[in-house]
Amino acid sequence: MTIDRFQYSPWSFWDEADAAVHAAQRAAQQELLDAHPRWRFGQRCFVSDLAAVDADELVLGDGTYLAAGAYVTGTVRLGRDVSVNPSTTVRGDVVIGDATRIGAHTSILGFNHSMDDPDTEIRLQPLTSRGIRIGDDVWIGSHVVVLDGVTVGSRAVLAAGAIVTKDVPAGAVVGGNPARVLKWRVPPVDPLRDRLVAFGERVRADAAAVLDRSWNADAARFVDRPGVAPTLRAQCDAVELADLLQGTAPAQVPVAALRTLIDEWPSDDGTDPAYRVLCAGYALDLLGARFTRLPALDEATALLARLEALPWEADAWHAGHWVDSFGTALLWSRQAGAPVPAGYAEALFGWLVTHVDPSTGVWGSPAPETGMLLPVNGFYRASRGTFAQFGVPVSHPERVIDTVLAHATDERFFASERLDACNVLDVAHPLWLTRATGHRSAEVSAVARTLLHAALERWQDGAGVAFGPGDEPGLQGTEMWLAITWYLADLLGLADALGYRPRGVHRPEPADALS
């Protein structure tokens, strides 16, 4: 028996190889870890000497192995007991759960080339990445190709040779080119899944009509709803909706013109400057562009003074709104490779961590007139632009869940006839962000199911969804409620049934990593 056998068949390495070979593998792994601060390996992993690994970030759970010929680049996180068999490629933004088996010669490609400009060679156009998410206990056969943007549910099977271009439901067996459901390894039993499938099909079929309804041809601008003036928010919501439901930019205006329109929108039109950083930045990102004039970043000491001056007790939502803009301005500067003042991120995150109320997990206090509405809504805004956007764990996650669940029982805001997009999103996202704790999971699921049923009732054909009671359907309400629906469905393990996944301002994945 020689080490060469284990390069190609690593699964028995730790049980059958001798102690000297074990020591050599441990030493080789330690050398890799010393050279790559963002790599982490669990116990009893194996990395073949013949694997080509050039990842920016690499996480291997216990018992996971990379066999000879494996090619791994990008940001790759693999759970426990994942097999990356010979000549398998895993590239881009890829997260794979526990006990997933990947056959030889498979390609999992979490990025793509853009091709918007036909006059520019493909090789010179920017890369895009929606990322790939694969659940637990998935069997991926040999010679499978999984393309960017796909989510594969747990316990699914991808048959040998499958070309997977769309999300795969949990428990499904798919095959072919393009892959389709052939049968079920674990048949779906939740009737809500069928309702979500129908809802996703309905909103995608209606997307063009919703966008046409809000297109003001005379102004050559989008409006939130007919009869109101064009706003920057409306242009951005149109971009988000077209990307979410159609996988492209809005058809009403050329992409280049829309990029310029959003980037150069007049600053004196009344748009909240914090929203400009947020919605315009993400809309430009979806359009493959960046601000030509980046939002200014304070020096760390000035940032701390601004944080201290925010109205955390009187209006925690307003305070969180500004924190969201501080974090998002940091994001766009980092994405553009622009200088960031020394200590900016440390000041921002450090202030939030040291000023949060450990008994509630949020900032601010309840008020007799509004209960915990402003602190909970402010937590969503502040955490979205910081902890969620940069993949940093929140402080006191179990207390956040306690606070949000208690708030969700407040009939002043959560009676079915009083629901609005802001209040529901600001409950759904914090519960989703803290879901990994498992704290009070049955209660979280119950709240998610109740709110999800209410959300699915709101769609109006040809118009979309109204923001709140008494409102007319518009782009803002539609975009927010579709994001809400995804987060609530994901809390129930059913988001794959919708057939869409937020990629813009409400994207579930971190947009950047501070490390």
C-alpha cells in the first residue's frame, strides 16, 4: 500500500494509512493553513498533494477530503464528510452542507462571465457571481455541471451527467440537460410548498406587466405606481424586480442609460442621502456598475461621534437607517478598491457591539405608543448594513429572537389587516439572521408560517403588492414583499419552491467579508 492510492481514494486514508503517512498529511495541511489565514480545516480532513487549491477562503469540515485533480478556487465552504472526488472542479462562491458526495469530473461553478456588451470580447467583460448553495446529504453524480445561482436542497440527488441550471428542491432526484425532476428521494409533504411553487410562477409570469405599469414613457422614467412622480427609489426597485423575476435588467431602457440615470440622479430631488447609498448602490451593482462618485467615509473618530449622536432612544429606526448607510458606504468603497479611513470598520462594529442591550440584543428601548417597533425595525436596518452585509455574527442572537418573537405578537402592527412591508421584513430578517442558534425554532417557524400565508395573499395581478393597508400596489411594496416571502419561506426550508432568490439590497448572502 502506497500513499499514491490515497491521493485518488482518500476515504479510507485515516483508517488504513500508517502513522508516518498520517503525520505527513497533517504537516502538509498545517503548512497550507499557515500560508492562508482564511483557510480552516476540521479533524480527519484530507487534501491531496495532487489537488490544485487556490481559494481566497476555504473551509473544510470534519472528514472532508479533496482528492487528486480537484481544482478549488474562490470562496468555498464545505461541511463535514464532503467528498470532492478526482478531477472535480469547485470554483467561485460555493457553500456545501454536511455529508454531500461529489462524483469525479463534476464542475460546480459559482461565477459566470457577463456578456452585456457585444462589442467587447467575453474575456474582457467582468465576472458575475450569484453563488451556489448545496444542502446536506446530497448525492452529486459524476460529470455533473452545476451553474452559478443554483440552490440545491438537502437530500437531493443530481444524476450523472446532469446540467443543473435551476434550483433543485430538497429531496428531488434530477437529471438531464437541462436537469429536471425525475422522481423524489424524499417526496415533499408540506402543502405550502405547492402554494409557493404556484406563487413563484405567478409573479414571474406577471413581472413584465408590473414593470410596464410603472413605466412613465413621457418621462422615460419608472414611477412607483401610476400617477406619481419618478423617484430614484422607483428606478432602483425596477432594477431589483427585473433581476429577481426575469434575470435581466428592465427592458424599458438600455442598460447603459439606466446605469447613468441612477448614478447621476440629482442629489437635490428630496431622496434621503442614506437611501441613495443603499438602493442606488445595489441597483448599480446588479447592473454591473459602481458609483462614479463614491459616498464619503468619515474618519474613525468622526464616525464614533456620529454614532453617539444618533437618536437611539427616541427613534432607533432612524438611527439604524443611518448605520445601514455607514456600513453600505464602506461596502462600495471596498468593492471599488478605494481607500478606507484607518479604523473605520473597527469603529463601526465596535460601537455597535459595545452599545447593544444584552437583555434584548437590540439598540434602543420600548415606548408606550409603539412598544418595541422602533428598536426591532432599527435592529434590522443596523444589522443589515453591518453584520449581515459583511457576514459577522450578531451579538446576543438568542435575545434578538426573544425580542422579535415578543414584538411579533403586538396586534397594533401584526394583526392581519395592519401588516406593512417594513414591519414584516424587520421581523423576518432578524429571525432568519439568527436561525443557526436553533433557539425557539418551533415558535420561529410558527410565526414564519403565519406571516407567509398572509404575504401570499397580497399579490394583485398586473400590479404587484401594496406596501401596506390602504396603499396602492407599487414597485417598492412589490420588491419588499417578494423579499419577505423568500425569507419566511427559507425559515421553513421551502424557499427553493419559489424559484427566485434576492440578489440586491435584500440578498441573503454577505456582500463582502472584512477579513
